[in-house]
Amino acid sequence: METDVLNILVSGAIWRAEQLETLGFASAQRAWMEVASLEAELAKALPASSPEGRIARRGAVRAALKAGDFTHAQNLAASYLNDTPTMRNDLRRILDEDARS
């Protein structure tokens, strides 16, 4: 799938997940998993050396955490740890922050 299409899908999925979360719907967790999946697809299509690739990787991990799936978030982070030292630090920080909250 083209990255332009994935970006549009991610934006729509984020908006939907945020709205469902704001309204207190239980389906918000499923919506955040959709965001995580789309962000992960975007991360596959974009190199970690690009700003968009880094954003997609962090977004996939954050969305999995918002969905309440810490194991999936850890697995995603583990798959991105070798991308760049900065990415490794960012992902560890994201996971640590979630673990503290």
C-alpha cells in the first residue's frame, strides 16, 4: 500500500480512536489497535532514518499501549530497537513512562 494512503488511514484512525476514547466507549481500545497496525505498516514502508519512519514506529508503540496491549507494544518496540540508537532510547522511554503510569 502506498505511504500516502497509509498516512490518510492513520490520520482517520487516530481521530476515530480519540473520539471514542473521549466519549468513553469500550471500542476505543480496538480503535487504538487499528492505529497500531496501520502505524506498523507505515513503519515497514518507511526507513527509520526518515522523520516519518521514526514517527510511525513511535506511533505504533504508543497506540498499542493506548489499546492496553503492553505485550504487543513491547514486541513492536523490540522489532524497532536495532533501527537507530535514538529510536532505541525513544522506545524504551515510551515503555518506561507507560509502566510508571
